[in-house]
Amino acid sequence: MPITLSPEKRAFVEREIAAGAFRSETDAVERALTFYERHLQHIRAAIEEAELEIVAGKGATLTADEHLALIRANVAKNP
């Protein structure tokens, strides 16, 4: 399957291959997709857990600032 990257992404992949982070373009794409898949699974599990908590009456009311702080903390823990 042919994949076309933007010039910026292609340059990034080429730099990372030269630095030894990836063995090839295919390796870079496969690792990116693996990371994406894991991240998506984590997000789906978190949504499912939140929905179950809401159904069980364990939901919490947050301000926008509190919600944003939680998102930032989660991103910092799971880059």
C-alpha cells in the first residue's frame, strides 16, 4: 500500500532513520500505527469506564478549568 507523507513528515522520518530510531520507512509507519492503536484502546477503555461510572451514579461535575487540568495531567502521564 503506497503511503504519501507531507514533506515535513518525510523529513522527520528520514532524520529519525539516520539517527537510528527507525530501521526503515516501513518500521516508522508500523511503530506509529502501533502507538496509535494502543492510544485508541486506552481512550476507548477510559470512555467505557466513565460511562459505567455515570450509570452507577458516580459521575462528578467539573468546571472547564478542572477538566482541562485533568486532561493535561493525563497527557503528561501517558505521552
